Amino acid sequence: MRHLALVLIVLLLAAAGGPPLLAAPGDISLVINGDLVETDVPPVIVRGRTLVPVRVVSEELGAYVGWDDRSRTVTVVSGASRVVLGVGQSTATVDGRPVTLDTPPEIISGRTMVPIRFVSEALGATVEWDPVLRRVTVTCVSAAPGVRGLAWEELPAAARFIVVTSGPVSFETMALPATDSYPDRILISVKGARVEVPPTIAVGVGGVTRIRTFEQETGGLHCAQVVLDLTRPVSDYRVWTTWEGAGLAARGELPVSLLGGLEAVVVEIPRQAPAACRMLGLEYEDGSGRVVIHLDGPADYQVWELSDPWRVVIDFSDTILIGPQGSLALGHSGFTKVRYAQFQVDPDVTRVVLDAERVRPYSVTRSGNDVIIHLGTAATITGLAYEAGGRATVEADRPLRASVVRLWDPDRVAVVIQGALLSGALAGGGTIDYEDDLVRSLTYEQSLSGQTVTLTFTLNDPGATAQAAPVPQGLSVKITKTPLAGKVIVLDPGHGGSDPGVVGPDGVTEAELVFAITSRLAEMLRAAGATVHLTRSADENPDKYERPAFANSVGADACVSIHLNANYRSSVSGSETYYCDTHPESRRLAELVQARLVAHLGRPDGGVRYQPNFPAVREPLMPSCLVEALYMSNPTDLALIMDPAVREKIALAVYEGLWEFFLTP
Ligand SMILES: [Zn+2]
């Protein structure tokens, strides 16, 4: 049918006064594997041989085509065959042997044209020429190229994804942005190839969550698509093949067992932030009921429990699992299995899960870099001691790990110890009263599941916090003064004196409102032990450069300007915080303050904004930010600002932001 249609079209063209049937050079048709192939530069006959654009060879015959600009040579590789032709050169090589050509490749209309019969036959295809229809028919007898295997490996600086192919193939790669349906991804499109691997493989390495493969017709061309689904956009990936020069040099780096003479397309994605630690493996000691997790560094981990069914989760942050995920059967104290997997990548989290028949005692300790899970044996807490000055000691039969949670209203610090039992006189829980300037009382209690002990220190110092560290026989807890103690903080109430700032409908001024807020904030900070300086008194208006210069002159640790906003559109409302990059920590300060403002005020979050044009944030040499707490031009915001309780919240928000800022130096 196809042949008939072609003949009809040609006849119709002839009847309509089109090109004569046999004479025109441009009317040679090309049929490859049964499909009529259209080319931008049409096939031509030169000295009795048909030349076609080399693109046809890669796209239609599925061969790999390389072009070397310097030597003006084309390399065509398919399966085991390798053909090298030079433009204008009458000698080509086939698998290294020289062969004389009647008609060498030529460049016509900017396209490299190659003799189709010679190339096709060298690649094992058969070629027929029909002089009446002026048609070249190429039929591939070699097997279609295929995607034969997928592999990946984690290197110190990159993750490498290996697409094993049936031989050298023609392919394209591209990075695609996320859409509603798909994440960011890298696409490897292998021309003319079949997929011989499972459609979806979970990966979890180097920011790649999974690899998907499928076959697709695009633009009339059959392709094998290999898609790396990413957790983040990637622009700096590198692609090479094992059959190109660079690839051959790099082949030695590849796992020999994997490649073993196979050809592959390799995509390398650099690591964003190399993980601090590697999990090397797990070992189950049946006799002692211990699971030993081997790590190559001091990994940070969190332990928690999940219910339905009850299980224990240990997440190792910034840790890569070496090797595939897996599990070990346990059979000790009601624990049935331990599972381990790379739970998240970039940032890397390796997760270990303990499955059990029901709630069971356990504890987790550290020995060197290794982390040990003790099945069926919770740590036993036998004593609690607190000495004035903030040092508390928890006595136990082994080192304890705890997480510390700061709570407000009333001010408390909770020390949560997983896998521990209160014993002896402590069993059943209780409260011990202290009266020193840091701690009022200590409450100790066993959780309902019986696996967790919580120590709650109620604080006398509203700014105090705690750190906990394991010791050989238990845990050491240090209650420390507020992170604000001893800090020098400059507060800059906006405007003042002759400059009222924004003036509200009933004459209230931004200058007086921000002065009230700043004064309250100064009280709070001083109560927490900070030294606070204001840039102005109630009715002064220092120059906008004098204010940051003052902060620099007193050697402040932080500087915060307080303003209220206005916009000609009264619908605009909410909280914003500005910063500049003069000090690298300014953005962190702005983010912490902004988060507390939004949490306390519940108004629209205008976010943190980079602003190099405000001297108030550009000139200070220390971390600084400028708060635009609410809009005086918005009726809802203004009603809030007029409420003293809300102004108290604004002061508290900045206080808490500074508190958190200095907690992590
Ligand atoms: Zn202002």
C-alpha cells in the first residue's frame, strides 16, 4: 500500500506539471525498515552512489554517530561495527580495515552527506536500489539497540547513574523542570532502542528518587526514554559514554563486575553537600540481643516510636547508607526485624526501623562511632541530682541520650530520654523543688508506653536553656543562662523628633508606636541579661547613617530596627523583615524574627526581603534586620497595632527571634 501511494503522489505531481518523473535529482526516496524517511537536505546521487544526511544513520538506523570537527571525520558505531569516514576522503575504515570508496562523504547545504549503501552494509544492513521508483530501501538485520541494564553508585563527590546499552547508541540528554505531574528530572533518550529493564526502579541516591523507563514515539522516531526523577533541579550534571575517548579513560573508575565489557551511557550528578557519615552495615548479635550499627563517623541520630503497629525509628541525619537497603530477622525479646534504608537524600537521612510484636523495652547507646540497640533492655535510671549553678546528673546503668525541648509559658526545659526506666525510689515519678536563680523544680515521669523518661525543669530564669550529653553512667544536663546574657543589642526605633513616620487616621504616629514597642523589647532583653542600647530617645531623630554608626561604635552583637509599614493600597497587610548581606548572619536573624512575628500576629507573611538600599541594614557590621511589623495603612493591621497586647506580642516576637538567634552561635 505504501508503495502504491508513493507512486500515485509522484504521478499526480507529474500530471500537474511538477518535476519530471525520472530526471530531478531531489526526488530520490529513502525507505528504512519500511518507513519513508523525510530529510531536510534530500538524498542525492553522486557518481552513481546515493548520499544521505548522516543524521539519518543515527536517527533511523539507531547507530551512534560522532563528528570530529578537526579531522572532519564521521564515526559510525553500531553493535560491534565501527565505520570511520572522512569528508572528501576516498578511504574509509571498517573495524580498523581500510576500504576504498567510490564516492566519499560530502558537505551539501551544511549537512554531512554519507554514502548510504556503504555505511548501511558496513553496519550489517541490506540495501536495495529501485531505479524506476528512484528509491533506496534499507533493512536492518541487526538487532535493535536496547537499554539492557541500570546501575548507580555513590562516589565521594557525585552520584553516578549507568545506563547499560546493547552497544554504542545514539542518544540525547536534557534536564527538565518540575511540572504538576512530574518532579525535576533528567531525560536520556536512546534512539531506536528497546527497553529491557523494569519500568520503575527506586533509587534514593544523589538526589535521584527513582529511574523510570519506557518506549515512546517522538516525531515519528522510536526511542527508549530513561528518566531520572530528582528531588531538586540539577543543572551541572555530566554525561559521557564508555565508547568515547573520555569514557574509555574513565572506564577504570567503573565497577568492573558491572561493566564487564558492556557499553553504557553514564550520567554523573555532583553532590550538593557531601554527607558527614556513612552507614557501613548492621550486625545482629543473637546472644546479647544487640544490634550494632557500624558508622564511619559520629552520626547524629534521633530515636522515636510509631504506633499501629508499634515500632522504633532511628533516623541518622547527614548519613549515607553504603550498599542496598535491607533487613535482618531478630527474634529477641519480641523484636522481629530490623530494616534499614536511605530514607532521604540531600540532605541525607538513613533510617533504621525496629519491628516488634508489641511494645517492648529497648535502649540505644553509642560505642565509638557505632550505635548499639539493646533489645529488651531499657536503661535503668537509679538517681537524679541537681546542684546549684545549673548542673543536673542522671545516674543510669549505661550512657543515655536525650533530646532537649524548650517550652514557654511557663518557661520549662524538657529532657526526653528514650529507652529508659525510672527505678527504685524514682519509680512512679515525682517532683523535686529547688530554689535557685535558674531552676524552680524538676519533674520526672515515665511515659505511658513505659519506654521514655521525661525530666521537666521549670525555670526561674525566663531565658535559660539546657544541653544534655551522655556520660558513661547516665546523662549530664547543664542548665545555662539565657543565650542573651552578656549580649550587646542595639535597638533602633524608626523615625522620631521632627519625623513622625507614618501618621494614622487619628494622628497616632509610627514614631511613637515603635518607640513603645522598642522600649518594651528593651525591658525583656535586659531581664534576660543583655545590654541594650537604643539609637534614640522618645523625641529625637538621629540621621539614618548615625543610627547604624552608633551600633558599630558600641560593638553590638545584633542590631534591630523597628518600623511600621504603609502602602497606598490599604488592602496590603502583614509582616515583613528586611536584611542585607553585609553580615552573613543577617538573613538568619531576619528569618527567625520574621517567623516569630508571623506566629504571634497571624497576619500575612510578607517574608524576609533582601534590601541593600536601607542604611539601617546595610551599614551595621554585625547581624542586623529591620522589622516592618504591620501596615498602619491597613484597617485590620492598624486596629491590632492600637492594642497594647499586640504591641507586647511584637516585642515578644523580636525577643524570641533574638533568643533563638543567639542560641545557635
Ligand atoms: Zn518607618
